[in-house]
Amino acid sequence: MDPFEQYQILQSRRQFLNQSKAGLGAAALAALVSPPCVADGNYVADALPKAKRVIFLFMAGAPSQLDLFDHKPKLGEKFRQPLPDDVRDGQRVTAMTKGRDHLIQPSMFKFSPQGQSGLFMSELLPHLSTVADDVCLIKSMYTDAINHDPGKTLICTGSQIPGKPSLGAWLSYGLGTLNKDLPDFIVLNSAFWSGDQRNVQALYSRLWGTGFLPSKHQGVAFQSSGAPVLFLSNPAGVSRASRHKMLELVTELNQKHAAEIGDPEIHTTIAQQEMAFRMQASVPELTDISAEPAAMLDLYGPEVHKTGSFARNCLLARRMVERGVRFVQVYHRGWDHHAALPGKMRGQCFDIDQPCAALIKDLKNRGLLDDTLIVFSGEFGRTVYCQGSQSATDYGRDHHSRCFTAWLAGGGVKGGIEHGRTDEYSYNIVDQDGKKTTRFEDGAIHIRDLNATILHQLGIDHRRLTFRFQGLDQKLTGVEEESHVLTKILS
Amino acid sequence: MRSAIVQKHKFLISARFAKGQRRRIMQDRNKWNVDRNRLWLCRSRFTRMPLLLSIWTLISLPAASDTVSFNRDVRAILSDRCFQCHGPNEETRQAELRLDVADDREGPFHDRDGHRVITPKDLQASAIWQRLTTNDDAERMPPAESNVKPLTSGEKQVIRQWILNGAQYEDFWAFVSPQRPTAPDAADPQWNSPIDRFVLARLTVEKMTPQPAADKRTLIRRVTLDLTGVPPTPTEIQRFLNDQSPEAYQDLVDRLLATPRYGEHMAKYWLDLVRFADTNGIHHDHYREMTPYRDWVIRAFNANLRFDDFVTYQIAGDLYEQPTIDQQIASGFNRLHLVIDRGTAIPEESFNRNVVDRVSAFGTAFLGLTLGCAVCHDHKYDPVTQKDFYQLSAFFNNFDTTPETPGRDTHPPFIQLPTPAQSEQLKLLASRVATVTVEINTLRKAATPDEKAAAVATLKQKEEELKAVTRQNADLNTLVQVSLVSKERTEIRPAYILTRGAYDQPGEQVERNTPSFLPPLDSAESLKTRMDLARWVTDGQHPLTARVAVNRFWQQFFGVGLVKTSGDFGAQGEFPSHPDLLDDLASSFVQSQWDVKTLIRAIVLSATYQQSSSAPVEAYQADPENRLLGRGSRFRLDSEMIRDQMLLVSGLLNETMYGKSVRPPQPPNLWKSVSMKSSSTYSFEADTGESIYRRSIYSFWKRAMPPPQMTIFDAPTRESCVARRERTNTPLQALVLMNERQYFHAAGNAARTLLAANDLSEAARLSRAYESVTSHLPDTEELASLQNGLSGLRLTYQQDVESVKAVTSEIKEASHQERIEIAAWTMLVNSLFNLDATKTRE
């Protein structure tokens, strides 16, 4: 957007606030009635959006595609054989397995075809298997990073280098708000997990940060204990009534000051204080699940009763999209299985399997799946070769950037299909003829392409959603490489 | 898509012309002083330009006029719409055409078999004009599929006029040394300083009149906040009001510049710029010890260290013949980048990442350039080649340090900074170690069996002592303050251009050098050093350093710089709103021996700065950011100032300076929610006691999760260099000001102090409260609002016994009636803390 347009938008916003200053403020506070919502989203959709909202289930630490989705039946015969050099093909490896043997490790878990579509899923995912026909597996994801921090930063912000806005921030910036009482972008960090307890990779607030976009677009991380939003609750001894009284006084004085000094920004302050006051009511209502029927809680599984569980967060994510939150990102940690992978995977899948399936079913029952896109992904994949001690039932896997599996559901994406292929080792992405490739045309999907596709479903041409920074029209998909919309999987 | 563009260009241009041999014309490297005249020409035109246009269009989007300047009007359009394919980057250049320079065989004036892309003064013979204006979609530039926005009609008019006027190119203004311009004549005796004369001249052209000077209360609040980061106390206000002398304001400024708070406040901006933090920022995000660097920055500003020395110490403080402690600490600048701990990443990749981070920081902090773009390819907009980047990187690739940190341990090289007492103790221990060692050796040399037998017991005792003393020594060493510093390796590590920036794809080897589009670095030695680089940057004739620095200082006082893009002075940056003023400030800054306080003094003593920020709504709408300086600037305070102000006015502020970072309380589990369990910053334990009331500059900064009270108000995470903070206005900010526990505690503290003054009437007490928070006295209407608000709050609490107890739980002895008063007054102060005027500098 050029500065003039930016200015005009600012202008109209200011005018709005200005004209409505008499109406805003005390009246709204008194009646607890919301003023009309001021959309700051200025992006004019290129097409009718298929999806209005996104729930991104982020498996931090990188789950093994080989043990969940990417079925390689022939690997059993190759147990403990070295990975052929032409497969590895000069691939850089992490410091952890550099210079070691690279011996093949098949998955110990059984795979079977599911639903009418016959998508293969591992026995670790019995619940997700029941909704396989709603899921689109992308088996040919690849990334540029082989370490967690840059890997996660890349998938969440489109760049390995810290400082870029996250996907949710871009959506908030581009599309504005769908609701007037809640943030556009909410982050739910699962407070615990069943897998690896010791080796748990860090998250960074930059993963839901705004980078160079205005900070009002940043993800609001909900807390699993205490007030869900930082500083939401009044201090002890401040009732809603006294907060109301206090804000009446503040608004009165602010309005007088605005009349004297002329700066329209004061009206923004007034509006935001009102929003804060409304959030003090709307957020507790959002996180209070006591009115959910028992059958609904059962659908999400026993963990849903624990605050901060992944299951609870999935249920909250549904309640959020229901209330018009644009983008919800649910983080689940503990997927970095360098050793003792099978046991840890069982625990992790216990955490996430039933809630993921429940989320799909729940949204579907409410008619929300059609325009809510669910994305499930880690930051990269894991190696076919073993790390740490190796036996048929005990093994670990190192980081792997050349291929991994993500899945999508709803939001105008076809269910019961898979996209992309990997070689017999789940090591390289291959084309129709089995030749190694990283080309989009051959089916390989970079994170840029995934992001372009997500934006597309929301009615956004990724090339047009830009923000001027450091002299460049910055984009979620970067300014360097081309990105593609994966139209094949769209209904 | 790219190939489609290539095809089209080939068809329309290149195919018609013989394929010329590509060659890069390096810009003349001896441009310290040349082309000044051309630049002047453009400047003097600038001020004469007839201006019937809206203010905004003037600043960034000049419409048609017969006085079009290449630098001001044309370059931005070409850069934005054309350079991507017709700019400095040779690889992406299409159709063998570059529009960024005039004199090149691929330039626009070059004869292409009788055709020219631009023929001065002749639109018909200028292919560019045809291509910009044609109705043929397939021919029109920029091509639709490039996703570059088409030119607006106003922009086309600019190009049209420029061609008609002769299509004169100018060297990019920021890469030519500033020369001190002559200030316009003083049109108003009150507006007599050089700053004011430049500003007023522009306002006059715009047919605008400045606002009158702000009232004394506004003024003392503004200048105290701007220079010290906290507001004035009522006593200070009274003293200023009572001082009727003409020098009252000047004296106030001098007083403020001399307070130690000044350095703390100035340091905040610098620490954003160099991304100072307490953790490493990647992977484990372990603690790192750099706080002596922060202390040095504070001391340097307070001592008014010459800015050129300030810069040199940081780039190359370790390379002085006998560096002082301060110079070594300052050289820690090169250690402020993010760094991973060893174990997972590939060390070669980490090494490269560190080098790139250092060079980018050098570019942003000192040159105001976005050099990072040239890591992978030639810059698409600025003349920064990939080679330029790696030549520069060769100054920053030779540190004597490992690319990854040894886990939690301090990452060498570092210096130890024992206190005098510790020094003494360490000396004693060292001498004791030496003595005992000698004694042991002597005992071991015992020759005869008898002697040996006699020595056994003593030897054992001495060995025990040695162990104990060594342990004491080690223990004491862990208590000694350290700071990471720079240290050069003796052997020189070669540097290469990395193909597409990949650490494992070295290409051509390069030597240390500065970017080719800037003046050359002259060095007597064949091997240029970081010290040479520092001297080059701080040369008084350097086109960027002083401009970039004064612009950032200016930005502190007006909310936005004369160049708005204070971190980007390149082609994609913004042209200055007042180019002459910028050059005047830069030149006088250098002439003053880089004297920061003198510069700041000149700024805050100007009539421009002292204007009232009260203006008609229309003025705010016409120029929301006050780029034309027709009023006093009004903008929200930074997060640190908001917090420090609250601590000061409530009497809680602890003004202890320096030292390790402190941890004021924050909501629970924030660190845990993001950290690895084995991180040294996994679990946040709030400090107790007075240290939680230290100024915010001393708050612990974990990069993965900085204090939310700060980031919610737009403080950066300190993961990358930030020259200018955003200023947003969000509901989360409102929640912080309403509910943050320390802020609420501060309100309670202020309320009790107010109530303790029992000789006051309620109205007088309300006035005092209002004044201590806003620096103003309430007028009748405001006082009525306050009284009304207080009564309402009192009534609420009279009906709510539990709430009264909760608010006053810290108070031991008080009647219920007194408690109701305290609760109501606490909420009254909380209201004052939430006023827009309180969080705003106006």
C-alpha cells in the first residue's frame, strides 16, 4: 500500500472516531453495548474467500512423518542397512548425527488404510483415522532449516531470520477483525505434554509476533493459568462496578482533553479502553466451558478437563472461531524424539489424536468446517536413519528438512486426499517418475507455498498482501522466491 | 513468471538491439566532495517550489510541477516501480536496461540503434514514456504480472516533467557528503536559530503559521520527559514557574542535561538500536553477561563522550594500542548478536549467521543502510553489491571466539571487572597460591629418608591449603562481574562471497573493504583493520554517519525523523522532509566535535521544539505525524517511560544506577511457557525488595519473552536492530495501565501519600494528585469531574466491604472509613494513570 492510501485509511479511521466521539465513550460504557467495529483490514479480497478463519495446530519439535503418515512398507527389509549415499546425496546433517553411521530404521507402528478414501494412517492415530476422509495429507512438505529455532521461525513467519511478522499477524493486518470483543489472533500454548519431558524445544514470542507490522496485530497468547489474557483481571478489590466508574471518569477527562488539543488519537485511546473493558467480560465467557454438554467434553477426551491441555485448547479454539477470532494457533510441544521415539510418540499421540479428530467433527457438526481451515504441521520432518540406540522397538530419529507431512482439513480443502510423494526412504520428495525434486510443478511444497495456499483460501493473493518496510514491499511469502498456491487440493 | 517478463522485454527492447557486453560501471569512488553543486541546485529549487499541494503529497508524492527534482521526486518512483528489473542488480536486470544511473552503456541515454529509452526534453523519442502510458496491456510498464503497482497519474506527470526538463540525474543525496547550507533569513526574531529558520521557511512556503510557544507547565513536562525519561515533580514545576528570568528555560535544559537520568534515558534508544539483551536469543536462550556494556552506554551519554569516539569504541575498542577498560567493554557491540549454544546446529552455519548479523548491525546502526539484503544477491534498489557485503564482512569474520556458546558458561572472550575489594582479595589469594606452591615444591625435594618422613605431614597440610585457596580463588572469580568483548585473531581468516548466502558455497575470495558506492577507505597498511573501518565511518566527511545519527536524535524529540525511515537511508528510504536542515544539523554536529549534548540542546532550545501541540483537528488530520513541524509533536510515551513515570510519581522509584539486570514481577509462567527446561532462563523468579522499583532500563530482557509490560507498548524483542519503535494504541495497553499489579500498587502508594497530607481540602488534594501525575493543575471543569468521580468511587466502596478490605490489605492500622478513602483514592490515581495525557508527551 502506498503512503497515500495508508494515510487515507488512517484519515477515515480518524474521521470515524472523530464523528462518533459524542456517541462513543460514556454511552457505550454505560450500556455495555459495543460500538460498531472499526475494521482496520484494508485488504480487498481477490476472490470470494473459501475460509474465514484458521486454526493452526503446531507440533513443536517436529513429529516423525515416518511413524504417523508416510507409510513405507518396504523399509522393514532394510532394517539397519546403511542409507545409500545417492539417497542422502550430500545432505547436511545436524551436529548430533554428523560423522555417525546412518542406519535405516523402519517404523514399528502398523499402518492401515482408513475411511472411503483409504488414506494410510498409523495405529498411533486411531481417532484421526476416523476422520481421514476430511483430511488432506501433504506428504511433500520441505523446508530450509534443520534446527528447531530457525525451523519454527520459518514456518510461523515465512523467514528463518527473526523479526518478520507471523501468519496470524498478517491476517489480522490484512483482513481486520471479525468480532468486536476479542483479539483477531490468539495463541494457545499447551501447558504440558506426555512425550519428551526433558528435551523440550523452546518457543519464542516472535512466532506470534508482528515483526515490522504494528504491534496491535500480534498474537495474544492466552495463559493456561490465571487470567487467560495478561493483565485482564482487575486487581483484588476492583469490582466491575468500580472499574466502570473509573473508566467513566477517564473517558470524561479524555474527551475534554481531545476537544482542547485536537489530536484524534485520544479518541482511539477511548475506544481501546472500552474494548479492554468489554474483553474483561468476553474473555472469561470464552474460556468458561462449564456450559459445554458432557457429550461434547467426551468427544475431546479425558484430558479436556485439565486446564492447559491440548484437548482443552482445541475446544477453546472451536469456541474462539465460533466467536469470530480470525486465527488461532495451538502449540503442542515435546515432539523432538532423538531417542526412545516409540514410547514418546505414544504419549504425544494420546495428547493430540482424539482432540484433533474431535475438532474436525465438532466444527463439521456446527457447519463451521466449511469456512474454517485447520492446518497441522511441525517445523520439519525426521530422518529414516536411526539416532541413538537402535532396535526394532527402540529408536530415535534426527531432524530432517527434505520432506515431512502436514495436513489440512476444511476451509475449502478437499478431504480424503493426499498430495506429493517421497522416495522409499521418506528421505527425498520425488516426482511422478520417482525422480528427486524440489520443484512445485513436481509436487514439492515449500512452507512459502503452504502459506500462499492458506492466504488464498482466505481470499488473499499472497503477492498483494504487502507492507512497506526497509524499502521493500514485504510479504509473508518473502520477497525472494516465487510461491505457489496448491490449487490441486482445493475443492 | 519471470521468464514471461524476460520474453516480453526481449521482444520489445533487447531483441531489437545488439546484445552489449554487460559491465558494471562502478561509481566514481572519489566523491567525497563532488557533485555538491547539483545537489545544491536541487535544494534551492526545493524551497522555491510552488506549493498548492496537500502536505502529504509534498512529503512523499509530489504531483506535477515544472520544478521536478530527481532526488526528491523521481528517484523514489523509479526505484519502487522499475529498479527491481532495471536497477543495480545485474542478475535480475532485464533487457540490458538500468534506470538507476545515467552514464552506463545499459543506461537510459545509451543509443540503441537509433532509439533511446530517454531522450531529454523529448517525450516522443523517449521509449520509457511510451511504455508507461500505452494502453496496450502487454506493453505497459511495469508489467502486470510483476505485481508492481502501475504509476499513478501524478507519478506519470512527475516523470513527464522530468523528461521535459532534461531528465537530469543526480547522485543519490545520502551518498554525497553534507555541506553546511546557508540558513534562510530569519523572518521572525523569535525563530532565529538555524533550526527555526529552516523550519519556518518551509512553513511559510506551505502558507502555514507555527503554533505559539507551549505554556510553561507543558514545556517543563515535555522537556523533562524528553531529556530524562521521567516527568518533573511539582517542586521542580514550581521552581520553573517562579523563575521569571529570560534564561529560565535554558537553565532548566542545562540542569536536565546534567542529571544522570539523562544517560539512562538516552541509553534506551541506543540499546534498541544495537539489540542489547540479557539472553542469547536462540535455542536454549541462555543468560549472557553484558550489563557492563549497558552501564558504559549510560556513562558515555552522561559524560557526553564524543559521538565519533562512542562509535569507534564499539566497532574497534579492542584494537587501541592499550585499550582502556571502557574501550574493551564497548567493543562488546560486536558480541550483541544472537548466538546459538553448541550441540545442535552446524558450527560453520552458526559462524556465518553471526557474521551476517554483525555486518547488518553495523549497517543499520552507523550507516542507516539495510545491508542484509546483499547477503544473497546484489541489492535490488541500492548500489550495494554482494561483493560489497562480503568485503565488509571480512572486517567482522576474524574474531577470536567460537561460533557457538559453551552452554551456560560465559562465552569467551570476556574481561573480568572485579571491584576494588575483589581485586585486593584476588591478589592476596594469588600470592598465597604462589607461596604455597613454592613451599610444596621445596618439601617434595626432600632428599634423605629422614627429611622425607619429617615432610610428609607438612606436605599434606600444605597441599590441603593449596586446594582450599585455589577453590576460594575460583569461587571469588565466579562472583566477579564479566563482560563479553571483541578480540581479533592474529591469523587472518579469508573471506569469500557466499553463493546465494549459503555458508557452504564459498565463491570468489574478497579482501576487507568498504562498499564501492561510498567514499574509499584509505589505509597505510595493506591489511585494513576494524579500526580503519571505525575511522572511516567517523570521518567528518562521511556522507551517512552524522546524518543518520542526528536524524535519530531528532526523531526522539519530534516522534519522527527528518528522514522518516531512520533505519534506511538508501534508495527505498524516504527523502528528508527538510533536507537542508538535516545537512545543517549533520554539519554542525561534526563541527562541534560530535558533541551530542550540544546538538540536543540546540534542538530543545529551538522555537520549533517549544511550540504548543494544541492545534485544530484539521491540522492533525492534514499532517498526522507533524512532518512539517507546524506544531509541537504529540506522541505516546515509550513503555519504559510510562512505567518509570508511575514509579516516580507514586514515590516508589529506586534510582540506583548500573549493575546486573533486575526482575520486577511479571505474570507467572511466562518464561516456562516458552523455554527449554535446561535453559538458564527457564524459570522466572521475581526480585524482592527495592530493586523491583529500579528504572525499566535495568529490567531483565529475555529475548524469547521480554517483559510483557514493555512489549505490549511496542518495545522491540531486541532480536534485531531497531532504529524506530512503532507506536500503537491497543486494548492490551489499556489493560496493562488498568490492572498491572505494580502499577496498581503504585496508585495505592500515591493515594496513601496524598491522604497523609491531612491539612488539605479535598479539592486541594485532587489538584495535587492531578498535578503530580499530569504536571498540570485541573481547571474548574476537570476538578468537578474529579470530585464527581471520587464521590462515585467512594460510594461504590461504601457498598462493598470485601473490596475495601482487598484494596487495603497491605495496611495494618486503619478504620473502615479510612480504608474506604484509601480504596477510592487508589482508584482515582489509577484513573489518572489511565489518562491519555499521562501516557502521552505533548
